[in-house]
Amino acid sequence: MNEPIKHSIRERFTVLIFDNKQSGSAYLSTIICELINQNNQWDKHTCLGLATGSSPILFYAALVKEYKSQNVSFENVYSFNLDEYYPIQNNSPESYHHFMNEHLFDHVDMPSDNIYIPDGELPSDKVEEGCQKFENRIKALGGLDVQILGIGRNGHIGFNEPGSSIETTTRLVEIHETTRRDAGGAFGNLENVPHQALTMGVQTILSAKSIFLMAWGSGKAEIIKKAIEDNITPEVPASYLKNHNNVTYLLDQAAAAELNI
Ligand code: GLP
């Protein structure tokens, strides 16, 4: 595998630029498998914060390949997904539950009891309690070792849309119209896209010990530049990642094209 071009813009975060998303995804999968294997050696569990969307698909494929080659086991891994539409049936093809089963959980040995995804089936009077339980479970397991992220074209992370505060935790939110339009394809048309979602908050994400954000393709170049080079602002929630001391951005050449590095 070609080594990525590495830029440490400041000491607090790293930008890795790959020839293509295949090599970036394989690289991230190697890092995550090493972490899991290291923790397994010490009899420690691993807590992964996972993401959906098109960006992590090849990363999950690479993890599945490592599992099938017997290079890693997920028996002692816990996973917490960033978000889920609300309301939605878990078994509906557009749900993030379905996405995660299809791309990862159906193919590896992670115990189903170790899998946490915000529950789009909760009745509205149980949503707050459900979000609190989700947060409590992360804390009870010692926090997220890693949070995997994609980025929305408007700078959202999870479903923390522009305007989200840095103090937010897991909660019910309104989905931005740009984001709903971007999801229109998956739902057949815009009208079918839910207006709300459950998402980990910015604070939840920032509490992870390390964060990896993947962005591929020219469609992400402008927002990547804003998130990395401009000042921190609630208008670009991904810019909050600058408050964290262990963030790695994995980009292909097209997504990195507008960076001044
Ligand atoms: C959705 C998800 C985000 C994801 C984003 C980007 O809105 N809620 O977590 O990062 O889409 O998606 P993609 O990777 O398909 O560009």
C-alpha cells in the first residue's frame, strides 16, 4: 500500500492524504484492528463509535476482510453508532440499523448485546430516557476509544447540524434541509426522508479518546477546507473537532484539493 502524504498542520491534529478512498479505508481498518488486538491482549474491551453514510462503506468492507482472514475478532468490542433517523423502523431498508447490519454486523463476530444504535422506534415519551441511557452506557464502559466520522456537505457530524452547541449530548434533533435532500436518493424521494433524527451530541463525540474523520471526493473539498482551516464556529459543527487533541482526517486528493497545505 502507498503511504499517505502526512501533514501535521498543528500538533493537535493530523491530515492524511491518500491516492484514493480504498487505500485510506484500508489504512484506517489496519489502525482499528491493531487497537482491538492490543486491547484483547490485555483482556480489555474496545469501544468503537461508528458512523454511517457512504464514506465508511469501504472501511467496513476492509474490517470484514480482516475478520474473515482471522486477523481480528470483535468478540470483545462494543459499538455505539452516531445516529439514527426518527422515527424509523429498525428493519426498514433506509434505517442505519439496516445499514450497519448489511455492511458490518452480519459479517463479524461482535455479540449483538454489544451493539448500541440510537433507537428510532422509541415512542416520543421515551426518547429522552433512551438518549440518557445511551450516554450512560458509553460512560459505564469507560468511554469511546475511537469515534469514526464522516462529514455532511454543510459541516454536520452525526446529525449535529449547523447551529449545534459544543455542549450537546445524545438527543432528538431536526434534520437540516440540505441533509434531507442529500438523503433523498436513499429514501426514494425527499418527502420520505424523516425530519428528525437521534444523534450523539458534539460533546459525546469530543469525549472519544481519538477521532478519525473520513472525506472522499471533490464534493467534500469546500467543507473540509472550512472545517480544518477556518475558525471554530457552530455554523460548521466539524470545526469543533479542533478542540480535541487527537483527530486524524483521512482524505483523498479530491477532498484535500482546497487545503493550503
Ligand atoms: C449523514 C450521516 C452523517 C454522515 C453524513 C455524510 O447525514 N448522519 O453521520 O457523516 O451523512 O454522508 P456521506 O458519507 O454519505 O457523505
